[in-house]
Amino acid sequence: MNLKVKTHLFIEKILDTIFPVRLGLRSKPIQDLDELQANLLSILDNNIEQSHIKNKEVAQRFIDNIDTLYSDLQKDLQAIYNGDPSAKSINEIILTYPGFQAIACYRMAHYLLNNGVCLIPRLITEYAHSQTGIDIHPGAEIGHHFCIDHGTGIVIGETTIIGNHVKIYQGVTLGALSIQDRNKSKGKRHPSIGHKVVIYAHAIILGGETTIGDNSIVGGNVWLTESIPANSKIYFDNKFTRQY
């Protein structure tokens, strides 16, 4: 079994463990956490990024962190439920919402990246990307109570910072400005989003110096490469502009 497949299966097992409704169960299944830890260790050793001893430590910490992961994802679930009147239950979100699946994969990948693992986090988030159409780089910093509505086409770049209680809709890009020389691309390349910000469909926000202030609303189809202060409302102007 190749590394990608092993990683994908591991992610599904972790999600089944913390959300038993995925298996049609009312309570958490009796899972051998030692087996899950061994599975992750096998994946990490297969990658050969770090020593076996270091990989054992990372795998142990990841399994020890499952309760924290569950708590973080419960906050995201509540944010999605509160923000979407069409959601009839938390279980519906767990089973059917691509945005939640992408967030769950991101949070696992981000934890591993912060523990010195590089390739596996990318495999995890690219798995979510292939399943949901939502591309979140594991290096992004995303606060609690994060809500993705619909989600298809969302891109969140590596150095993006997102505050707490943020809601974004389909097609949003939190990206970097184009570069000509990758050697000059070090540092922060993606925007910072404050707390309690709403970003509507297909808005594009670019650049490492771009900051969206707390409690702001960014309307659909807006293009932003400069910062806006807290409590702003930015909307798309549909006047036709031609430049040569």
C-alpha cells in the first residue's frame, strides 16, 4: 500500500473514531489507540523525514491530542450549525458538509506540521481538496469556531492567518500576489483575517500585508490587495472598467 493510500485510510479511521455517527453508531467505537498510533508511526517512518525515535514521539503526541482535536472540531461544528439555518443537526454536518471535512483534515494536518512533519500534512489536505474542492494549506493559522459554507473552490494559502468566529463562502481565495523569483518570496505572503469576519462568495484577498479588520464584511466578487479597518463593509462595484 503506497504512502498516499495509507495516509487517506488513517485520516478516515481517526474521523470514524471521534465521530462514531460516520459508522452509524451512537457512541464512540472501541478503538485500539495503540493500533492507530502504530498506523501513524508506519506512515511517518515510510516518509523518512525524521528519525524513528522522533516519529514515535510525534505519533504518541498526536494520539494523546485526539481529545483536543475533538474539542476544536466541536467548536467548528457549532459555528457551522449556528451559521447555516438549513442544517438540521450536528450529525448532518458531520456526514454531509464538505466544509467540515476540509476543516477536520486541516486541523490534523496543521498539528503534524507544527510537530516537524512536512509531507504528510500536505497529503492530508490534498486528500481533503480532492474530496471537497476546498484547498487549505496546513501551514495556515486558523482560529476557533471556523465556518465554511458550501465551500467549493475555496483556497487558503500557507501564511494566511484567520481569527476566531470567521465565516467564508464558496470560491473565496486568501492568496498571494504573483512572484517572479521564489527566492524573494520568504515571509508572509497571504492575508490576515481578523475575528468575526464574514467573506462572501468569490471574494479574492491577496498579499501578506493585507489585513481585514475585526467584525468586517467582505462582499461577493470583491478584489482586495490592501487592508481595511475593523467594522468595514466592502462591496463589489459592477462598473465596467477597461485598461490598456
